[in-house]
Amino acid sequence: MTAVALSKSFVWLRLVGCAPGRLCRAALLVLLGAFLAAAYLPGSVVPDTLDMCGQALTGAYTTWHSPVIAGLWGFFDPPIEAIFLLTLAVTIISVHLILSRWLRPWIALTGTAIVVLFPATVGWLGHVGKDQWFAAVFLLGTALVARAGTETRVRLRRALLVGVIICFWLAIAARKNAMLPVGAALLVAWPVPITILGRLDKLPLLRRVLASSAVFVLLLGSVSVFTSVVVRPTPAHPEQTTYMFDLTGISLMQGQMMFPSGTFPSGTTLSELDRFYDVKTGDPYFFAPDTPVNPFMPAPQVSALKQKWLEVVRAHPGDYLRIRLSYSWALLGISAPHPLWSMNDAGSLPSSLNSPCRVPDRTFPSLHKRVFNFLLGLEKHNIFRSWMFLAALVLASLAAGLRHVTEARVLLVAGLMSLAGIALAGISPTFRYSWFTALCALLAVALALRRIPGFARPDPPIGLSVQQIVDPVSQQRSPGTRVVEMPKTATWGAKSGSKD
């Protein structure tokens, strides 16, 4: 009787889509998330997060970090541990959704565990901050837009695209330089409606650019309107650090001060700036105890600084390029290792920064200490460099198949654009700014496993070509031909039924 009852239970589970294997994999994903949650709860925080938390508590917002997210934080007032758990859950689910489209279920589960537990990524995954929020919603948007590109049910496809817009909206709101990854992702992955811009059917690239640009402008415009109308932050001009970093480097190369009056205290000399300045990292230049630099200048001074920066860069483009390349080599870990603690940051305490933010003590301090010390031991050996992940991202994306695998295209362009934005405006070589690219690289490596027959799904999603969708009835129906309804969207260019 027990065996009969058990078999009936399995039948009912299969009828509702909950086969025993699927339930087992779901339980293992929960255990994976539970382990990471136990190791890091309530989540580590950096000064940026404490600043945003303080703004959320006081209601006085600035544009230095992410005013939209700080405003939402202040409105909903969630505890920091709830934010950490939600971000962690979304990240794990997104990684699994991306891999499960192309890999066999148990291979996808194994790949998910390896990606989230990889030493170079798990350290920052245990944090609460704008980098983690951006990564979580961007990867979820990637999973949704890939499914929308091959979904034949109109209502479900529309729902997926609405989800993509929400995710990418939050990604832009979470991190300012997310505009480049999001814009590139829309260009290579957004399903272009055939009914819109239909007269451009012979110009698919132009139609794709117009459609993705329209969505991108909608996202940027709505984030901007929400920021100015709802949050109404005080302008803080974080771009001033980039202007100062570049101008100082060019001034040292040319041997003369190239700053607007009032930038430094009276009597500041070029040799004094040289004592603090390092083209590979701007952290001591801006934040050392005795530095003459003020990284929080008022708006009139920032405006004058911007004009001077434009003037000097135009006059000395070669020096500017050398500065940015030198910094980029440090960012990639080519000229030197990443700073210690930049892969496995211990987090900051509110008391050390006089922040009103409430960050509880570690839930399981002994477990956190063991995980932290293990990762720190690996980091001390300088095993991982950003250039390694950049190379892995390019090679693995190509191996996965850019034409057929939407996720590989999105991960490639997003990882490249994320680093490009930092290379143009960054001042610190900390691994935190390469963390998202490393995460994209690990996902691309996992997707490349689809080339191994035993790892690939037997029924991978098939893209539809523009020609098939524009004129789906042009092909004559022959006896015995099975006709499949085509969705009225155009993907990047995969051919239906083709194999690579």
C-alpha cells in the first residue's frame, strides 16, 4: 500500500510539473543559497552602502551614488538583511535560469553552484551594495530577454519583455555606468517587433538599432524623471574625481599646474600633488589624511573644473590616453596585482563612519570567519586578475555560440562595456569594479559546455530568422510537413532548426 501511495504521489507531482528530480534540484538551490546566507548574514557593506542607507533613513538624498535605489530604500524601509537575502536569491535564480536553457538540468545545477561559489566572485556576492543589485537585476533581465526571443505565446512574450524593462530599469538606477551594458544588451538581444517599422524589413540592422534605441531612451528618460520628480536629490557631482585624476596626471606630465583657481588650498605645489598621486590608483590621492585634494567640491567649482578638463584633454590627447591606459592596465591587474582585500572585502562598520545605518552582527560569525579566511588566503597568492576573466569571457562566449545563444551575446557585450565604462571614468583598480565582468565570464564558460554533447540539453531553444518571421507563409506546405506558428519578433539571426 505504501508503494502504491508513493507512486500516486509521484504521478500527481508530475502532473503539476513538480517531478522528483526538479524538486531535488530546487532543494539543492535552496541549500546553496542558505549556505551563502549563513556565511554572510546580514551581509557585508562598503562605505557607499552606508552612505545610501543613511540617506534612506534621513530622507536627504544626493546624486553621489544611486538616488533612485536610496529613495526606494527610504520608502519601503526594509532591514538590510532582507535586502541581502533578496539580492542573493535573485542572483542565484538568474544564474540558474541562464544555464538551464542550454545545459542538462543537473549540469546546469552544478554550473550554478560553481559560478556562485567561485573564489573570485563569492566574496562580493556576500555584500549589500549597488554592484550586487546591478548584477542581480541585469542577469535576471538577461534570462528573461533570452526567453522572450524564442517564446511563441504572445501574452507570455509580452510579460517577459515587461519583466526585462523592469530589470534593466533597476539596473540603470542601481549603478550609473550601467547605461553602457544595458544599451549594448538591448542592441544584441531585444526582440524586434515585425509589426513596428515593418517597412524596414530589408534593413534589419537599422530596424534593430531604432527599436533598441527607443527602449533605451525610454529607460533612461523614466529613470531621470523618477530621480528628479520623486526622489529630488541634491546634486553632488561624483564625476569631479575623474576630472581631478586626469588633470593631475596631465599636469605632472607637462610640469605645470592645469587647474582652475581655487581648486587647491593656497600655496599647494605640483610637487606636493606628486607626493600623493599614483596613476594606477587614485585612492590615496583623494582620501589620504594629509592630501590637499577636496573630492567634494561645490557645483560652481565642478563646472569650472569640467571646462578646464575639456580644454586640457583637447590640448594634450596623448597624455590623457597614456593616463587612462596606465590606469586600465592596473584595473585589469596587468601592471600589478589588485589591492589586497579588494576581492574579499571585510565590510565597514557604521560606527567607523558615524553612519546611522543599522547593520546587525554576523548571524554565524564562526562560519563567516572560516569562509573569509579561506578566500583571503587565496587572494594573497594573487591567483586571479581581471585580464584573465576578460580573456575567458571573450573566448567562452565565442565557444558558446554568439549567433545562437542570446545569453552569450549579452554577457559578452555587458562584461566588455562594464569594464570600458570604468576604464574611462574610474580612479581605483580594486577588483570590485571588475567583479561583474568576472561573473559574466564564469557564466559564459558554463554556457560553452553546451558544446559537449553529454552536457547540452537535447532540446535547446531555437531562434527564428527575420525572413521566416516576416513572411512565415511564403514556404509552401508539402504533404506531411509540420507547421509551427512563428512569433512575430525577430531575433539576432539564428536560423530555425539550424545546428551549429
